[in-house]
Amino acid sequence: MLPNALTPLVVQGTLGIGGAVLDVAALSFIGLGAEVGTPSGAP
């Protein structure tokens, strides 16, 4: 059962990363993103 579930999980994770990149880009576009010089993944 696990081998059959692995492919959809990889696809879902890949789409989730793409969505997160779009979210960060949208927030930066409207001025609510990270400060200049600060990585967007920093706490």
C-alpha cells in the first residue's frame, strides 16, 4: 500500500512548494514580504 501512496504524496508536496513560492511572491509584490536582505525562510 505504501508504494502506491508514495507518488501522490510526492506530487502533493511538489505542488505545495509551488504554492508557497507563489504566496511569498504575492506578499512581496504588495509590500508585505520579507525585509530587504532578509531571506524569506528566516524565522
